[in-house]
Amino acid sequence: MPMTQDCEVLLDAVVESGLLPESAVGPYREWDGDAGSLAKQLVRDRCLTPFQARVLLGGANAPQLASFFLTERYKILEHLGAGGMGEVYLAEHLLLRRVVALKMIVRGPRGSSGRGGAVERFFREARVVAALDHPNVVRVFDMDRTPAGPFLVMEYVDGADLHGLVRRHGRFSVPRAVDAVMQAAKGLGHAHTRGLVHRDVKPANLLLDRHGTVKVVDLGLASFRNVHENEGLTAEFNQDHLIGTADYVSPEQALDGSSADARSDTYSLGATLYFLLTGRPPFSEGTLSQKLLAHQLKSPQPIADLRPDVPAELVEVIDVMMAKRPPARPANMAEVVELLRPFAEEMLPLPESHEMPKHAPSAYRLGLVSAPPAATTPALAASSAITKRETKVAPPARSTIVKASPKSVVRGPRSGGPRSGGPLSRPPRSSPKILSPDGFAPIELVKEVPPPPPPSPPSAVVAEPKVTRRATLLMGFAGGLACVGGSMWYVFSPDSGPRRPNISAGTQPAVPPPPPLSPPPPSALTLLGSGSTFIKPAMDHWTEEYQKQFGTKVDYKSIGSGKGIDNMLERVSHFGGTDVPLTDAQLKKAKDLSGEVVHVPLALGAVAVTYNLPDVKDSIRLTGPVLADIFLGKITKWNDDALSFCNPKLKLPDAAITVVHRSDSSGTTGIWTDYLSKVSGEWETRVGHGTTVKWPVGSEAEKSSGVAGLVTKTVGAIGYVELSYALERNLKVGLVKNKSDKYVLPTLDGVTAAAGAELQSLPPDLRFSLVDAAGENSYAVAGCAWAVVYTTQPPVVQAELVKFLRWIVNDGQAGLPTLRYAPLPSAMVAKVNQNLAAIRSER
């Protein structure tokens, strides 16, 4: 069945928007369903995001967007919400291939004196936050202008705000509430030491991420304590309006916003802690004026009445933080932290998955395009900012999004003559699109058009604009998308939808092609694997793509290399994932249990040194012996002479070093301790190497997420995580000195250089180490992830397991750089293909 016009129009719009090249949408041009089902399939295949699909399909509730690109660097993925002065979007940085948050001003704030003031406030926010660098403050990466207005590029926090968490899931436990407020106090204290006062501290402006880190956001109302640095902006643009939020504003700030200082933030933070513990603001009843008056004259309902389990001593701390007179409050945030410390717990569980966003940044398929079309219109608009006026013809632009909107409907009868204005015919592809005068709101048009009739006499009806059939056909498809926001990922089940067309032989799209569009029959077999967390992002990608292409499900659990090896040896799983090859003792155990084992290299990566020194801007330099002494507990201060010698241009703080290491059996630990053993004889003698070791010092955490979370929350901490993990979460990483006395950052190029230096000749069993490799460009702590499998497998498993592993080391290598891994060298791939032939069926 040939593809309908509706689907053709949708795919044309996808190409013209710049989201995908023609080579990527080509396989979908055989689609035999409607445009709604085609959009669902594009979302399922991660070629479009749900938000992009809604924009392209249009409809009554479709978002308003003029282009998916802002300048040549950023591609819009999702709409996250509205900020104080604009809209916030999730975007892909096209060059770095990571997700960021974009905040774009689209209107002046309510009650402001105009857009000019809002723009000035917006740029001040950028300058304010750019001056801060602290794990508990959202970082600013970039700022730019477009014809539609300026925008800010910020760190994307993969989490939820504290207000929403309490509203959806209930009040916080005492330790969790105290921990959140202590982290916020540390971030605010960092801002205060740089002369900044937040002035709008509240639960909604504190974000909790998946790793348990709280970050302060929305410094748009921040003020410099030095009045000369305020440039008169607050007085000029907010003279008659409240600065802050009535439920949490301090008494003095309610009277005069310009009088607020750091102690005002302390009051608001105390009110925030009150909310986290009780589920309600201190003064939740009454009008705005009544609330402001209550902050000045009344005491909130006692916490003991609402939450008897809160210690009386903690209630006293909250009362001090919320004292009516600023001099009665703690002098600074460091004092707040110390007052709260007795009520905190050392290790809190990470947030539950149901509390966090449904989709982590890794759910988005990055790298589909490397740059926007040359004619990209760098503009965004929120629907509330769009005014429907008389229509006009906009100049053509390949990146202009063509879709339908619910207003300004142009209709013609299905039979007989058209309304005044002539027929709606399909002109050549270069014809202009019809947009509203503001350039953002396309016009909804009829789906069917009659043939041209003879000219008719003039009519009193307003003449209709001439339009393209492409715009005409893209109306009303949004009904097929029964979802809101990101829930489309779950609404569109993989087994729904019409037949998917086959990709013709020889077609090589410019981006990773969508899977074949005829779903393979599901296999009764599920391959079971477990182990390495190092390889988890790649394994998630591989298992999803493999099931799409071949119908076989692969269930991989990232439980750590040690447990993964044990599961494989006991035949609990078909294969194990590990970042360190099996030892001779483990191979002997395997042979005694069930037979020989083959090692299958999957991907190359690195272990990065991550640390938390908010006042040190540049990356620190480290040598192997220094790292060994830190993890041995011999170097305990950041300004130790050995560290200062490595970093002569940096002023390192006189602060204690907190070592953080893995608590679980981990291949990442195996790589890390293998490196320390090679560079330090004392480490090799006292500790040794392996997936678990007896650590001399340090705090422990499970998995890389736990290590990263603990390092992020502890100023002065140092730990180790997978490179892919560090890059995805924008962690600070250090340079490590290699054998050639060069300090090298952990990069994929450094990993590739290490592999090239160490693997001049491959060992027959493919067991090797890449740490402390020779070569000027080699990164010193490089590693490999293997699958380990028995060479004898049940007949029903053998063929599919070999097929899966062979697919990984061949076709599956293509997407690894996007996932922050280095592909296997071609010589190694050839050797792996030979070794896979050793896996045979049991007789």
C-alpha cells in the first residue's frame, strides 16, 4: 500500500525542520499507516522526542515553536516548564553531545515595567550565576542572543524540586529534610561569600537529583550586597513589587526588598525546612497581605502540633533561623550548617526512582545531527506570547516548522466552489509557508481541497491566503498522541502500530538508521547477563537495539563485576560483564564447575578521578604516586607539598581530603587498584588489586552513582568513577600523569592511544590491562569491559548468544563514541570473531 499524503507531509516537515536528514527518514517513506502512528514509531525509535512530535503534528494544544535550533549549537528536545521570566527547555549541545537546560526570555515578568527590564534582569542572572561554581548551585555554561531574545545555557539537573516532591510523596523524614537544607545552605553560603543574596529561597528553587544532591536554582532575583554592583536594576524594574515569594519571604524583605541581606536567605531557608517537615508553609492561610503581615508579627503553628517526631532541639534551630529580627539569626550559612549537623545522618539512601523524572538524559538519542540547517531560524516562542493577527506570507526557510494550530481556520467546502480567495493547491516545494505575523503560530488549514473552480464575483468575505498543501495536510494529527509531555515514551508500546517498511539494501543513512520497520517476531528466549556498571550505558543501548532488530530480549543487570562473574560461573546468567579479566584462580574454578571460559572484549573506556574543590577553577594535576598516597591515607590535606608541586599555578585550599571508594565488588575498582599497584610498590604490598580490596581509609558508597553523589555532597572529597559517568554528569575530573610525564585528561582519544600502545600484540585469551600505558597521549587509567561466557552452552542458547556478542563487537561498535566509550581496534575485532567460534552447543 503506498504511503498516504499525510505521512509524506509529516516526513517532509521532519526533514525541513532539520531534525533528521532525508537519508534517515527514507526507510519510513513506505509507512502504510496514518501520520499519528508514524509519529509514534519515530518516537519509539528515538528519532523524535515526544515534544518534537507534538510540535510537528500541531493541533489545538500543540506547543508553539519557530525552530528546533538555537544558534548553531543547541537543538531543542523537550519543554521543561516556565521560569520567572521565560521558558525553560531541555536541549542537546550539538558539539559536545550532552544535554543542557536552556532558559529563554519570552515575556517581561508579571508587573515589570517592560521587556527591556526583563532582558536586563535576564542578563544579570547570567552574570550572577556564572560567577558561582559550587556543587550545590546550578552552573551556567553559556549565554547568547537570538532575534527572539536572549537565552541562558545551564546545567540540566536530572531530578525534581523539593516542593513538588513533598506535594506528590509527602513530608520528608527528619534526616532527609536536614540533609537537603544543609546542602542548600552550603550553596547559598558560596553565593554569599561572593557578595550575592538569593532573595527567593523556597522549596521550588531547590532541586534534588538522582544522586541525592540538592542544587539551588533561579538566581534571577539575586542582589549584590555591594550596592554599586546592582546597577540600579532592582530599584528600576521592581520598585512597586514584592521581591521573593510570600510564603517564604523574610519580614524585612517584605517591607523593602533592597534591604535584604544574607540573613534574609537564612529566614527563607528556615521556612523551607518548616515546609519539608510539616508539608505546609509557615503561614499558609490568608491573602498575600495577610501572609506578609504574619511573617512580621506572628509565629507559625508549632511544629510539634503538626509533627511530634521532630526533635525539640531541631525546632529551636528553625525558630532561630526564622527570628523576626535579622541580628537574632545565625550570622552566616556556615553557622546554619553547624547548627543542623547533629540532626543529619552520614549516609542517606538515594531518592526512589518513582520520585525522579521518568527519563534520564541517557534516554535521549544524541548525535542524530551535528549542526542545524544553514537557514535555521533561531527563535522560540511560548503560546502565551503569541498574538493571533491577520495572516501574512513568511519567507521560506528550511528550518521553519510547518504544522497546524487551532486558530485562524481557513475552510472550503468538499464540493462546489471555494470561499473567496481561490483554491488551495500544492505548489512546488520551494513555495513559502503560511505563518502568523509574529512568525511563530502557523495557521490551521483544511485537509482536503477541491479542484480549482472558475473565477467567481467579488465577495464581502475576506480573501484567504494562498497556502501550501504541506501545511494543509498537517492539521489535526495530534489526536493520535494521547499523552502529555514525556509520557509518550510509555504510551507507545513497541508491539503497536502498522507494518514497518524494510530498509532497502545498499541504503546507508548519514545517521544511525532506525531499526527495520517490520518488527521481528518475538523470541521465546531471553538472554540473561549481569555484572559491570562500567558498561551499563552501552549495554542498555545494545540490548534495546538488538531486540528491535532481531526480536530477542537481553536482560542485563548492572550489579557489579564481582557478582556478575559469580552469576556466570554458577550459570545463573548466560554471560557476565566485567571490567577486569578473570584471574587464573577464577578460570580454574570455572573449569572445575562447568568448563572453559572465553573473554569477549566489548568496549574500551577509562576511570576518571573526580573531586570536589569548588574554589579551584582549573582541573587539578595528579601523579600515580600522589594518588596512591592519598588513598593510603598518607596525604590528608589538599595543600600538601606533593599536591602543590603537581599544581604550581593553583592555590589549593588548606582543607581535609575525604577519600571515597566503592563498597561493592566492582570492575571499576579493579582497574583503579590495578593502576595504583603499578605506580606504587607500597600500595601493591599493603593493599593489592582486585574488584574488592581492604581499603586503608575513606568513606564507601555503592556503585558509581553512590561515589559521585558522596563526592558531590562533600567538599574536599576525591573518588573514582567511569569516564562515561563523569562526562554525562559534568563532574570535575583531574589530569593524571602518564609514563611519558605528560598530564592527560580522561578522554576517548587518550583511551585509544593507550590501547594502541599496549596492544601491539594481542594475547590469545584476550586478557590484558591498559593501565599505565606508554605514549605521550595515553591516559593512564584506561580499561576494557569484557563479556565472559562458558565455551559450552545449551543448544537453545548457543546460537543466539554468539549472534548477540558478534553483533556487539561488529555493528554495535558504531554508536560507542556517542555513549563515551572508545570502539575496539579492528585487529581486536578480528580476534574476537575467531574466539567466538569456540562457543559451541553442549552435546
